[in-house]
Amino acid sequence: MEIRELATIPVLVLANKIDKKPHVTEPELILELNLDYIVDNPWLVIPCSALKNINITSVVEWLVHQGK
């Protein structure tokens, strides 16, 4: 795969384990991963807890939307 092809691929970052303290916040992840520099493709950070089923629906909805 060429670099140009990657420019159209959506990026989803799941910040799992938000039920644990301390945990990395969404703004911290955006800063550390330099996500605000990605301008050619959609990206999203979703804080979640698989154990407590927090934001799992949001993850699925975003993935379905990107597949259209």
C-alpha cells in the first residue's frame, strides 16, 4: 500500500479502560498522537470501557458510518 492510499483511510482510536484510574484523556491522546495534523481523512478518539459497556455503541456506529 502506498502512502497516498493511506490518506483516505479512517482512523479510530479507542481509549479503553476509562473505568480505571488514572487513565489517559481524549485531549491527551489527540496531542500525543498528533491527530490534529491529520486533515485528509476522518479520525475520532472514543473513550470506552469494554468491561462496563461504555461507548461501545458509539464505536459500532462510527465504524458502520465509515463503511458506507
